[in-house]
Amino acid sequence: MSRLALGVALAILAAVPYWVGGTYYVNIASQVLFYAILALGVNVLAGYAGLVSLGHAGLFGIAAYAGARIMNEGYGPVGVTVGALAVTLLASAIFAVLALRGTGLGFVMITVALGQIVWGVAYRWISITNGDNGIAIRGRPSPLGLSLTSPAGFYWATLVVFLLAVATMAVFVASPFGASVRGTRDQPRRMNALGYHVWMIRFLAFLFSGFWSGVAGLLYLYYNQFVSPQAVALTASAEALLMVIAGGTATLLGPIAGAALVVIMKNVVSAYIERWNFVLGAIFVAIVVFMPDGLVPGARRLWRWARASARPALRSVG
Amino acid sequence: MNLWLVLAVNSVTLGGLLFLLSAGFSLIFGLMKIPNLTHGSFFMLGAYLATSLIAHGVDFWTAAVVGGLLVAVFGGIVERLILRRLAGAELAQVLVTLGLSFMIADVCLMVWTGDPIRIATPSALRGATSVAGLGFPTYRLAISLIAVVFAVALWALLDRTRLGAMIRAGVDDPAMARVVGIRVSRLFTVVFCLGAWLAGFAGVIGGPILSVYPGLDGEMLPLALVVVILGGSGSLLGSLVGSFVVGFLYNFGQAMFPELAYVVLFLPMLIVLVVRPQGLFGRPAA
């Protein structure tokens, strides 16, 4: 049954360019997918490790900037991918060493500061990042000879990466490592007493999270063929976190639903009014105040409640 | 005047402004355990409100005090209506303050448009004052003086009054403070309003130097964060020292490494984090 549902879902996702109608919507679907990868990455920390990061747009942006620079040096897709992800992993390690000096709110504050450093570099260190003008790349790469130029082609490539990310997350959640990450979130002292190296587990979770943020950043670069300081602003980090929280932290599907919600909202709202930042802030406040556990767990609870209240009614009919 | 001296004066001025901004941030963080991410917005909102007041003929100092008061009232409403509902859920409180900061920024953009607005220097403080044979810009000296006066006043408030003793008790051990009959939740409101007022006031008196423009909030907030991480949360002395360190780094960094000024600013914070995570004057977490 669940295998069937999975198959149907895959078929629907793969057929998006055929049924969604218009390249505009195909492009939005691609955006949903790569932002979902970023949200999945943020969720590793914010959800499973209990470490809320407001600096992940920094890692996302470092991958995009590194990719753009390497690509403009004339390297092919393999060189760009390996190089950009290596730089991102290194940056994640530095972020992790510093941010893990604190937990809880200390961690939040340090990640805000780290994210702002990346922003400052992107904005001011003009000889490397070209400042406010950003860096453009010449067209999308064609890995294995496949062209990513068409919206549908790019969508399918992103879908493959997205499915890989989801599969990796599913393995991570079910693995002993995933369990130990959750352990450090719920009972750090007990985990320590049991002989686990709490710091190392968090550090590895940070790297894992940073890796997928970097992958998302590269896809962002290929999609826009351009990167500017806007990609690493605090707003971008907040959006990523909103996706996770809106969808439901520490769930596999939550961040994906959250990414779809935020990306679609952003495109729809921006089409009608200019006030996306206001709406973003308002959704943030509303979700935190009224639906603190997110849409997916919230909907699941609603569904359980509806079924529970429907059952006695059915019995009385029978 | 010598370039280094100019930089030093500018550093002291920025340090004074940062002290006004971060003292409230630090107290709120120390007492309520919330890194109030709307603090930069309070700074910007105060300045914007004052530009409107001044445009309606109110004089500079009244505008500064009233602008601060309006921000304080707004802060009080936020604290009472939203943060209070989320008591105990610190993470949710942080996220709400972040969401609010986006909303405030967008409303300011809508009301005051995207063009920078400069607040005119009050006429009595224009020009230069000569001290020991050197000419200093009078207004910058005045800001430094105001910061010193506020530092002393805040120290007196915290160290010498009953209210200050209650706040210190709340910072040290909120549960025990409640047991001995201190209404800690009322202190939250008082401290939040005070912090908001200081931030709004600082925004106004910073106006003649910095101007007001969209994005000012996002520029001031990280500075306040650095000051508090550097100085330690809940410590007035920490904010004072941190503010001047950041003020000097910012100005000298910009003169010496213009492209890297922003990074130079964060270096001492990173060093302090590695060596002494609780901040220079903070106490280690219990």
C-alpha cells in the first residue's frame, strides 16, 4: 500500500512538466525542490538536533558563490560541484566549531552573527564577490551531456537530486546516528553519561546539514545563473527556518511541505502586492503563536481528531 | 585635524550610540533570556518617528524623547500581547521577534519610502568645539556625553534603587525572585519598555550622523549582538566595554581594511567565543 502510494507520488512528481501547465509553473516547481533540499538540511539541526540555526543562508550562499567563481575559472560541472561542496563543508566545519560553543539561544545568536559575516563579505569584499552587483555565470552546465537549459530539463535534474536528498534523510533518520542525534537533543547529559561524544555528534550533524544546504545553494546558482548578497541575507536564513517550522520540525515531509508553502506564497503574493517581507513576518508570527508544531503535525492531529470524532457517529448509524 | 584623531572621535561616538542600543538588548537578554531581534528595528523606528515629528515642527530633543516613548509603548504592547503568551517557549519568542522585525521594516519602507532621511543636527550643537587646542565636532562630543550620563544613570538605577535590585535578582535567579515576592513578569514589561526606549532614543540622536534608511535595522542588530556576545549578557559594564571595542573596530577597520571592515568587527567576538563563551564580563551558565 505505502509502496503503491510512493510509486504514485513519484510518477506525479516526475510528470510535473506535463501536467502543471506552462514553464512559469515548472520553474516554481524547481524552486520548491531546491528550497526543500535547503529546508531538509536546516531540519537536521533545527529538528533532529534541537539546534536552531539562523545562519544557513550563509552556507547556501557560500556554495553558490564558490560555484560561481569556480565555474567562471572555466571548470566543468564535476569540478564545480566537488569544489563548491568542499568549500561549503569547510565553512560548515568552521561554523560548527564556533556555533557549538553555545547551545539553545547562544547557538541562535552565534549563527545570526556568522550569517551576517558571510553577508558582509558578500556585500563589501568586492574583489572576491563583486559586491552588490553579484556574480553571473555563463549558462547552466550540462552534466553527462544532458542539457539543463530547458525548464523541464532543469526540473528533472533537480528532482533527481531532491529524491537523493530525501532518501539520504530517510536513511539518516532511521540510522543509529540519527537516533544518537535525537538523543543529544532530548538528553544531552544522559547521552554523555552513556559514553557518546555529544559534541562530535552535533558537529557531524552540522556538517551533514551544511552539505545539503550547499547542494541547494549550487542548484540555486544553476537556476538563477546569478548570485548576489540577497541570497545570504538574514531574511533568506529566516525563510529557510520558516519552511522547517511551518511544515513541522523533525519530520521528513514537513520541511518539504513548508518549502512548497513558502515558495508558492512568495510567488503568489509578490504577483499581487510588493509587501512580501511583511507577509513573511506575519506568517512567521501567526505560525509560532497559533500552530507551534507546524502544518504537517498540525494536520495529522486534526485528521486523528476528525477520525476519532467520526467513529462513534458511524457506529450509531450501523 | 589628524586622521587618527578623527577616527578616534568617531569611534567614541559610535561606541556611545551602541551602548545605548546594547544596554537594553543586554538587559532584556539577561532577564528574559530572549535575544530580541526587533532591537535594530526599534532603533530604526525611533529615528523614523522622530523625522516625522521634526517635520511637524517639534524640536530635536523633544522628538528624541517622544520618539523613544512611542517605541517604548510599541515594545510594551509586543511584550504584553505576544511575548507574554509564549512565556517559557524561548525559541518561539525569538522567532516572533524576528517575524516582527520583518514586518516593522516593511511598514517603515511603506510609510517613509526607501530614500535615506537625514535628521538635522540641533542648531546649538553645530560646528566645532576646541578642546586642548584641537577642534572637535560639537555634536559628536554631545553624544559621547549623553552616553556617559546614561551609563551612570543606568548603573545607579540597577545598583542603587529597589527596582534595580529586583531586576538584578530576576537576572540571577528568576524562580527564586518570584518566591520572595518579586513580580518578575512585571519586571519583564518594565525592562522591555526601557530597552525599547533606549533603542528608539539612540536611533534619533544617531540620526544626524547615520541618517535613517531601510536596512539600518539590519546593520545595527548584528552590532548589538556582537557587543552582547563580547561583553556578556545582562552586564552593564560588559555592554559599555563591548560597545567601545566595537565602535573602535568599526571605524578603524573601515579606514584600514575597507573591504574587510565587517569581518574585522566580528573577529574579537569569535576569539571571545572560543576562549570565554560567556563573554568578558558574563558569568558562566549555571
